[in-house]
Amino acid sequence: MARNVLFIPGDGIGPEVMAEARKVIDWLNARRGTGIQLTDAEMGLATWRKTGSPMSDETIAAAKAADAVLFGAVGGDEEIPRKLRRERGLLALRRAMGLYANLRPVKAYEALLDATSLKERVARGVDLVVLRELSSGVYFGEPRGTETLANGKRRAVDTQVYTEEEIERVARDAFLLARTRRGQVASVEKSNVMETGRLWRDVVTAMHAAEFPDVTLRHVLSDNFAMQIIRDPRQFDVVVTDNLFGDLLSDASAMIAGSLGMLPSASLGTADASGRRPALYEPVHGSAPDIAGKGIANPVAAILSVAMMLRHSFALTADADLVENAVAAALGEGARTADLYIQGGVQPLTTIGMGKAILGKLEALGG
Ligand code: NAD
């Protein structure tokens, strides 16, 4: 079975880290028969400079037709006119693909415990996923805008809106995901003061009782979650929350992993009649203009995004585990890029060097 993946490296360190992700896919195809067929596409600042548009209609169509999209990073977009960015940027691609669920796993690797901002004893063993609703809430609600009042002062409005269906689809994803992990969901909202928070809690509670009584559900107020994630992050397995809280709390949770260069993500849409689910996999980090072109970016986030694709789009669980184990094994043997560089006297690896270390472990563990 051919698995068609649109491959978009993008700008800055995007092409550098994605080159290592591609090597992992080539290895999987050659040694594990994964049958992943990559089609290259362009997007971002360089594309805009060349063609006058950061993304073509063909790329949007190809993304919608693909089984999955693997994306590097875009950046320096600020140069591109705002309207064009809105219509042809990453947000537009996510919208065109109907992506509403953003998954960000956070894992504290034993070998990197001294790189996290928390105490080792707090971070050790953390393994959680933040599932953020991506397509609704206050970032999209109407009315929105800024008006000038009679007294000459301005007034700005954003509107937080959620429908039952929007909450249901992301809550269902959270419960299903929990069943494949440790069976625990924490639903995060602010039901003590917000209408949308009350609706969120009602809908999640009802779905849990009707469909997922085998999963453990907790409701956590978002301010309490912000405290708990720093105090004792090990208590969480799957965390489901809205767009705004998810934006903030997934970044806070991410710091447990030690570096932006370690964090993969997935954005998923609704399955079609044939069961195919639109999906885009990308590192959490951006184009990192400060280190672009130097060959020192950490490719782990891009490589772990490949593992997420294997797991969520292709149900290739053993291959996903293999890639994740190879990353852990390479780190365990001291492989470090400069962002993770903590011991004195050891030369940090280049992007290519880190890719090589991981490929070596793939060969050793699953060749
Ligand atoms: P960034 O993630 O690009 O970089 C933040 C810091 O982390 C930088 O110091 C960078 O060097 C470091 N860093 C990031 N990834 C790294 C890696 N793999 N290895 C080592 N170090 C790494 O965020 P920023 O600097 O705020 O944004 C730069 C550009 O990227 C902006 O134009 C922004 O709009 C864009 N951006 C794009 C995306 C995306 O494509 N999804 C996400 C975030 C930011």
C-alpha cells in the first residue's frame, strides 16, 4: 500500500532538520517496508520571493489529497503582506485541511533531565500529551475588532465561542487517545467564570458517562492546571483544552522536555468516508533565523514528527516506537546538539551528526 506524504521543508532551519527526517523515512522504507512516498512542495518566504505567493493552489490541493503532510517551518513571514499571509500561510493551510485537533506530546527523556527548567525529581518520567482545540474559540469568534469610542479612547473585543459539536469532536479524540495510553484524561477549562467553560465541562462529562466510562476523567480549572504542570507534571496523561488555554499551557508543558528542538506535533481533521484523516505533522519550533544555515539545529523534533505520523496516520505502531526508541538511545549515549549541550568538554553534534546518531540506533535496534 502506497502511503502518500506531502513533504514541505519551508524556510530557515526547516530544510536542514527535514533533510534528517527524510533520511529516517528512506531508512524505514528500505528496511521496514513502510512504503512512504514523499512528494516535495514549497512554501514560505523563499517561495513568496520567487513566485509572489507563499503557497500555490497546487500545494493546497496536494495537501488535501495526501495521506499526511510533513512540514518543517516557515518564518520571516512578517515581510509578506498581511492579507497574503492570512490567505496563503500556515494558518490557511490548516484551515483548508480542516485541522481542529493539535497534539503535542511532552516527554522528559532521562538523558536530558539536567536540561529541563524543573528539578530532576519533578520532571523525571513525565509523559503527557496536550490536545488543543485548534479551529475555534477566542481566536476565531465573532464579533471581534477595535472601535473608537465617543471619548476618543479605543475599545477592543474578542469573543470566545464554542459549540457542542466542536467540544465533542476534540473530547472524543482525547478519550480515544487515552485508551491507547494510561487511560486518563484531564479536561481543562474555566467553568467557574466562563459560559464556554461550563458548556465544555457539561459536554465532556456527558460523553465520558455515555461512551468512555473505562477512562478516568478529571476536570481541572486552567489556573490550577498552570500551577500543577509546574508542581507535579507526572500526574497528567492526556490533557484536553480549548484553543487559547491550549496555546499557553502547551508551551508551558513543553519546557519540561528541555528544548524546543525536541518537540513534535500533529494537527488532525475529520476522517472522510474512507476513514482517511487529514493530518499535518511538524516540529513545534519555527524557522530559527538566528541559527539557520549553520547546520547546528536539532533535528529531533522533525524526526519525532515522523514517528507521530507513523502512529497516527498509518497505525505503524512498532515503527513509531522504533523511531522514538532510537532517539532515546542516541540521547542516552550522549548525542547532543548545541541547544542540548550541557556537559563541558564534549563537542556538540551538528544537525547531520545528530541524524547519523539516530540512524545508527535505528540500525542497531530494528535493522
Ligand atoms: P523559533 O522556534 O524559530 O526559535 C526560538 C529559539 O529556539 C531560537 O533561539 C532558535 O534558535 C531556537 N530553536 C528553535 N528550534 C531549534 C532547533 N530545532 N534546534 C536548536 N535550536 C532551536 O521561534 P522564533 O524565533 O520566535 O520565530 C522565528 C520565526 O519562525 C518567526 O518568523 C516565526 O513567525 C516563525 N515561526 C514559525 C512556526 C512554524 O512554522 N510553525 C512556529 C513558530 C515560529
